[in-house]
Amino acid sequence: MGRGPDERFFESLPALTVGALADRIGGEVSRGGDRTVSAVAPLATAGAGDVAFLGDRRFLPALAETGAGCVIVPASAVEAAPAGAAVIVSGEAQASWARASLLFHRPIALIRAASPEEVVEDDSVVLEPGVVLGAGARIGRGSRIGANTVIGPGVQIGRDCVIGSHVSLGFALVGDRVRLLSGGRIGEPGFGAAGSRSGPVDVPQLGRVILQDGVSVGANTCIDRGAYGDTVIGENTKIDNLCMIAHNCVIGRNCLMAAHTGLSGSVTVGDGVMFGGKAGVGDHLSIGEGARVAAGAGVLQDIPAGETWSGYPAKPLRQFLREAVWLAKQASGKARAGKAGND
């Protein structure tokens, strides 16, 4: 069984029988209604007390191998469910799973502010005016927290960090020597919605953000927490102002990301990758180690290690330049032909 939601950030709610759960999420029990479940998890990591779901037939192999105690599936997939699992049938399996997650997991709210004595490692920590500290947060030696910044419950900040003013930092583990400039939004829920008969249903985001040692994050940049796993920014990676990193992204070490770059959900970036300003990357793509993404590029497929891509849709740089030259020649030729016809 994999790791469940981090107890520093999420409260576990009472267990339910599969039958009671089905009644509350709008499904029908196919088998195993008396089984007790207490958490949600993806198919790949779910254990005996967890509820998982099948949202797409591409994941039928994962359904067959899951260790989940209960699975939520469409009627067409009931026979594919493991024999030992309880089964809830739903025509909107992901939305039903999202409703189940709300019944089992609740983000720990900032109900009261903790005192500095509860949070800071020693007197070398500087808290500027207006800082709000959540219960269970920890701040390491030599770190400085800017004015009116909110450090959420359970957040762990390492040593010699500099957190700017008006930052919100939640559901996050922060290493040493990390810099977060003013206005950063770290650990907000990622954008996820499941279709249902009553309209889109928000999919609760139960993961974390991990900022490793030496990371820098620019002003007004947003880094969403993972949907279930973690969003990870690797050691010494430098992120400019006004960037967007969606849930479940994993960025390697020593990467550079210029302003207005946006990464969609579940993008994997190797070590030493560089993004020019306003680059955009589609979801579930992989950018290989040492690759370069030119300014304004729109990446819609994986980029191999060491390559430079440009354009929209992005292509290898030499291919992009050849096509640009060819297009310019064609346009110039047509312009000359049109002028000759008018003469």
C-alpha cells in the first residue's frame, strides 16, 4: 500500500461501509457492501482499506492488478474488477471517487494562529509584521519570513530560507536556502474537474509541494500541490516571476524557467532544462535532460534529452528554421508574382 495523504496537512475522517459510501456518492453496490473502507487512492497504489476508480479503459490493466479494497467502475467494467475487491457501479466513476475523497479526507484548516515559539527553530528566525503561522508548521534556523505572509498548518521550512511578503505557502515541504519572492502561491489545489450529470465536480487535491534545497521561485508564481502524489521542484532550479506549474509536475535539478512559462499537469522535466519566456507545455509530457524550449514555444509532444525545440506546435529547432525559411520564400514568391501580374 502506498503513502496516503500527509497527516500534517489532511485530517482523516471516519471509515464507512461500501454500502453506506455508495449511497452517499451516487453509486450502486455490485458486491462487497459490508466491507469497510477509510481512504481513497489511485489504482496503482491503493491498499485494502482504499477506494480507487476506473476513469478510462486504458487503465484496465491497472484495475486488474490493483490492491484496492473497493473500486468504482462503470457497468461495462464490473467483470474486469479484481475478485477480492468490493465494487461500486457508477456512470460517472471519477466524480463519484471525488465525492468519496471528501468523505474520507479534509484539509487541516488554519483555525488558529500558532505562536512563534511553537514554530521557529531559534531566535535567528525573523518574522516580519503580519506573518500568520499555522499549527504544526516549522521554520528552520536563519530563515526570514516577509510581512503578511501566511504559512499554513504543517508546512516545514528549512534553514536559511527567504520568504517574501504576501506569500501563501501551504501543503508544502521546503528545503534549505530556498527563496520565494513576494506574492508567490505555493500549494494551492491543482485544477481538476470530473464530469457528472449535474455539471463538473471538483476533484480534491490530496498531495503536496516539495521544494528542494536551493530552489528560487519568482514573484507571483503559482505552484499547485499534487492531486494525490507530489509536485516536486528539484535542487537549485530557478523559476522566474509569473510562472505556472500545475499539479503532479516533477522538475529536475538546475533547471531555468523564464517568466510566463506554464507547465500543465503531470509534466516531467529532466535536469538542466531551460525554458524561454512564455513557453507552454501540454499535460503528461516529458522534457529530457538538458533540453531547451525556446521562448513562446508550445510543446505538444515529448522532447528528447539535449534537443532544442521552438515554435507552435514546437518542433526541433533546425526543422522549425527550415520551415520558416521555406514559408518566407513561398510568401515572397507569391508577392512578386502578384506584383508582376498587376504591372
